[in-house]
Amino acid sequence: MTKNEIAEILADIGTLMELKGENPFKIRAYAGGARAIEALENDEFERLVAEGKIDTIKGIGEALAAKIAELHATGRLGFYDTLKASIEPGLVEMLRIPGLGPKKIAALHKELGIASISALEAACKEGRVAALAGFGEKTQEKLLEGIRNREAYSRRHLWWDAYQVAAPILRGLQALGPVKRAEIAGSLRRGMETVGDLDFIVAASEVAPVMDWFVANPGIKEVTARGDTKASVRFEGGIQADLRIVPPEQFAFALHHFTGSKDHNVLMRQRALDRGLSLSEWGLVPAAGEGTAKEKASQNKGVAVTEEAGVFAALDLAFVPPELREGLGEIEAAEKGELPKLVELPQLKGAFHNHTTASDGRNTLSEMTAAAEALGWEYLGIADHSKSSRQANGLTEDRLVKQIEEIGALNASGKYKTRVFTGTECDILPDGSLDFEDAILAKLDYVVVSVHSSFSQDEETMTRRIIRAVENPRATMLGHLTGRILLEREGYRVDASKVIDAAIANGVVIELNASPYRLDMDWRHWRRAAERGLKCSINPDAHSTAGLSAVKTGINSARKGWLTRDDVVNTLPLAKVEAWLAGKRGRR
């Protein structure tokens, strides 16, 4: 078992013990142990475990060292398994409700006997939760809101999670002998931030072998439907996948139709009707005459198309990338030849908002830099949390200065080709001031300013707060504009248009936080903002080496926001980024 996997289990043990109301000292020991091994380089961790010296690390005692060794050697821990079995599953599930941490869950269980979300909902509706010390009416209402949101969210899946299920299925379909073509369709193909289900369109010479393979995929919980050319399955994680097999001559039309969106398809069908044609999943055929669209297509009475671009060309349109198919002006732009050349993943040269073990990241500075170099990045920005983010082990001024020196030494060593920039994710305090004084911020290459507290402020107060931070001469970019967590927490109330105005006026970049859980600022704001001159930085907000790859989800949202390479600052090569940051510092 890897270092980070072990750290995750230790942190989970701390959470489970807190749910049981165990000794706070023991709880802190596991949380501290997790942080201690995360802070180690991988090779150092492996050496210490091999030599039986992991207990020489501060924060790791003899008992904890034995558990780490057991996990490392076997991938299992009897103590952990026993602990999980001793806790009612409903208590763990309650952790997914925003604002409900282990301490409050333990109190609810002890005082009211609540051990499930349904029991919690009933207690809130009866007013029993508000009567508990440390809760109150506001907390009770927030819990009810969180339960309602969770029910709505349960029907959707993060794009990233859906993609992890879909990608191997697509590869498998494309490798089958009878399959001529296979693609993903639906909201996953359009790059929506969340996905309801998966759609696969296949052109095949034989149907039965494809059907047999599809319904036998590992991880399938249930085959909900199977016909001659269609099948639906549900996976263990709850996501549904639909397969449609069509003749090769209908593939492009089916792919277009099932990619959607509904609004885009309505506009395309109307455009076809205006030209005396009927557009459907079956083809593009004369609107007049006897027979259905399916019958006409099967009789080869329609327009012959082999690629999706031909569907658009037949209607006098340039090809519309899937991400833009939302019925938001893409048809008009395609008609006029004014569609943008959208930003692409290989164009990114680096990213600025990333964390290390110095705050709440899971990999060291050196490990993050090595991972960035493996991605081919020319630069990597480190923006660990500032001191007010205590829950994220935010850096004090002294620790930040030490990190600046560490980054300087790493760059000077020549160990990596990737240049590391010094930064901070500096908390925007409730009054709009920044968490660090000007003197410390002046030592950095750049500053990301973000809200991490007082989410309940009204819209006017929150907007004023963020604008004050954006107007600070030290601010380089604004992090996750609304603070939303997809499928978990709505964003705080803020007037995005006013913040965008302030960012443009002050030359501050707004990030498109590429974390699959955030994708914030929302793609729906970007087109107009970019037209007015706002610059974007696609940042993964990576808390691990694996997290750097989240820029892929950010590219999806950037493309949905009509952004081009010129709109995104981290498509700039290293020399231009250095000049840009130097210019920003010079104007401070």
C-alpha cells in the first residue's frame, strides 16, 4: 500500500473514532500521523518502513508505526476493519451532509439516537435538533437544506467520475471485431460539469456479440433493459449506461442526436425544416412525402453523411464542437463562420493553484514538481493555504518564508526542468482584507486570493468583500469565485458580474478552478467575460500529484465557455509568464 493510501486510512480512522466519541488525544494522534507521513518523500517513507524506523518521525509512536507497517505489507489493517464494523453505516453516510462533522454526528447519535439521514430529517422537521445545545434553528434549517440537496444531487455524477466509468467501456467497444465505430455521446461528450447517465453509440456489422460484451462488463449491478439494438445497465456506483447500435450510414446522425443538448437539437431540427428537410437520429431526409424518417433513411432517401461535420455542412453550418452545443448562439456563430478556435489540453504549459504537504496537500514540493515535469509542464505554481485556514494547516509568515527559500533552492538545483513559482492561496477575510500583510506578499511571484470562511454573508456583503480583495494591488488572481462544491454544496451568494467588472478593471485573473468538485467560475459566465477582456487561468487546485491531471475537466469547462488559447494565461510559455508576473509585481 502506498504512502498516501496509508495516510488516507489513518485520517479515516481518526474520523471514525471521532464518530464514536473516543479520546480526543487518540483522534489527534491518527490525524497527526497521517500528516506526518504525507510530508515525507516517497523514497524516504519506503526506506524508513523497510528499516523499521518509521517511529523516528515526529508524531508517529510505536503503536502507530506498527499499524503503518501492517498496512504497507498487507494492504489491510485488522484494527481498521473492526472499527468500521463497529459503527452504524448511517453515521458515516451522514458525513456527506454539508455542515455536519463527526462531533455533531456523535452528539446527535448520543442525545437523540439518530443513526441515519432519514432519522435526522425527521428529527429536524420535528424541531428536536434545534433544541440541542450547539445546534439551534439556523443549523437545523441548513441540515434540512443539505438533505434536500443531497437527494437532488444523488441523481447526478461528477464528469470526472462518469468519465472513469465510460473510458474503459469505450475502449472495449472500439476493440471489438464487429464494431466499425463507437463513441461516447450525451452530456459527458459535451463536457457538462455533472452527468446523469452514459450514452454509447456504436456502428457494428453484428449486433449480438456487442450486446453480450456490453452487459457482461465488470461492476454492473443490474441489466435494466436489453433489446435487439439497445441495452441499459446500472453500475455499482449508481450510474446508468445506455448502448445503441445503428447501421454505419446512420452513425453520424445518431451521434449528433444523442450528444444533444435538447436546445441545440431543437434549433438544428428547425433549421432543417426551413430547408424542407427532417433531421433525426435516423438521418436527414425530405420533410414531405410518405413514410417516417426512419423508413426514409433506410430507403436511402436522405443526405449521405459519414462524419458528424457532414450533418452541419448539409445545413450550411461550420462544425460545432460538442462542448458548444447548448443552444446559446452556436448556430448563429456557425452560420457566420465566427466559431472560436477553442483552447485544447496540450496548449497548457503549467498551472498556478496547487498545494503541497506544507498545508493540506498529500505530496511534497519535490513530488509535485516531478509530476508536473512528467506532464510536460514548463512551470508549476505552489499556492498553499494561508494562516487563517487552520483546518487546512495554513502557513504562518515564517513557514511561508521558509517555503519560498525551499522553492528557490529547488529551482537553483537544476533537479527539474519545470520552473516552480512561489505563491499563496491567501484567505480573503470577512471584511475583504487579506490574510497576509503586504510585506510578506511582496516576496511572492503571485497571489491567489480566495474565500474560505463566513459563507453565509449576504450577497451584497460577500460581493463587496471579494471586490475589496480583487482591488488589492498584491492580488494576481481570484480563486474559485463562488466556493461551490458540486453535488455537495451550493456556492455562496455573490454578484458575479460585479466581481468580473472589478477583476477586469484591476487586471486580476479569475481562475477556472479545474477540480472536478468545483469547476468554478462556472462556464456560463466565461464567454461574455472573456469578450470584455477578462483573462482566465485553468488551475487544478491539486492536492496531490494525481490532482494535476484535473486540468482536463477545466479544459472542458473552458471550451464550454468559448475560451480560446489567447484567453488563458497558463497557455503562455515560461518566458512570457515570467515577464507577465514580473510586470504584475512591478505595478504593485
